[in-house]
Amino acid sequence: MELDWTTFILEIINFLVLVWILQRFLYKPVLNVVTQRRAAIAKNLEEAQAAQNAASSLKEQYENRLAEWQKEREEARRQLRGEIDAERQKLLEQLQTELAEQRQKDKVLAARRNEDLLRDARQEALRLSEQFAAKLLTRLAGPAVEGRLLDMLLEDLARLPDAQRQTLLEAQRGTQSPVRIVSAFPLSDSQRQVLISALQKLLAAQVACEFGEDPALLAGASIHIGAQRLQASLKEELRFFGDAVRHEQ
């Protein structure tokens, strides 16, 4: 079999033409498509990687922010707990202070009430004692008691201080009125004479005396020399007792 060079050359030409056609109309477009596809894929991969990186960054930021938020929440909770405890302690101390003040006020009020009750009881006791003394002395009033009071009056006249004696002398010189002697019960002549003698000795002069009765004295006598007065009577003793009782109150 002989090689047909013409046919061989034509086959080669056909093959070259086919290769050129394939390269021109098929291989290059396919290669361009593949290249574009690869570029698109690479771009998508880059975008995906960028998105993944962004997502990772956002995730990390979120996790960091979440951790910070947890810390902030714990810190806020701790501060709130501390403020609540401090406010509770403050309110408790304030309540204890108010309770202590109220107890002190109650104690003071109770003490005042006790003092008032005690003072009222003392006043009532003193009032009753004054009434009792008045009733008792009123019932004891009589000539016998008056005689004893006259003796007391004579003893007082004999022991008068010089200053008071001088006052009585000046009162006697300054008046023209007689010395007035008032008694609760009528005096006997001997009692009158004893009183006159005592006054004359006291005033170192003759004195004119007039006598009278005043049942309000209860018992005893009252001597009036000008504006001055000397007395020893149950009425006066009751007055002294009443003044002492009121002073005790």
C-alpha cells in the first residue's frame, strides 16, 4: 500500500483547520467561560471569606459585648445590692433611732405622768390633811385651848427681839387709839389684867386697852397696836399650816 501524499496532506490541512476552528470558536469561548467562572467563583469565595471574616468579627464582637454586658450586669447587680443593703441598713438605723427616741419620749411622758399623779396625790393628801387639821382644831377650840394660846402669846411678848419691840413702841407713839385685844371667847378679868400688865411692861408705859370678841379666831387672841398686830390663835395657826402646805406643793 502506497502512501497517498495528497490525501495525507489534505488530512493534515483538515486537522489544522479543525484545530483552528475549535480553538477559534470553541476552545477560546469555553476557556473564557471557564476563566470567567473561575473569576466569579474566586470572587464569590473572596466575598464568602470576607463575609465569613465579617461574621467571625461580628461574632467575636458580639461575644465580647455579651461578656462585657454580663460583667456590667453583674457589676450593676452588685452595686444595686450594695445600695439596697446600705439603704436597708440606713432605714434600720433610722428606725432604731426613732424607736429609741420614742421609748425615751414614752419614758419621759411616763415619768411626767407619774410626777403629775404623785403631785396630785400629794396635793390631795395635803388638802385633806389641811381640812382634817382645820376640823380637828375647830372641834378642839374652846376656852381651855384659848387659855393655852394666851400663855403662848404672853411668852412671845416676853421674848420679843429689841427691833420688833422698838417697832411696837413707835406704832404706839404714832397712834391715839387704845390697844385693841380681840379674843375668840370672852376673857376673864384676870386674863385681861395679865395681858395689860404684859403690854405695859413691853411698851414701858401705861397703855389703854379695849377688848372684843371674834369667833373667827376659833381660839386665842389678837393684839392690835396701831398698824402692828400680834396674835396667837387657831385661825393664824391654820393659816400658817395652809401656807406651809401650799409651799410643799
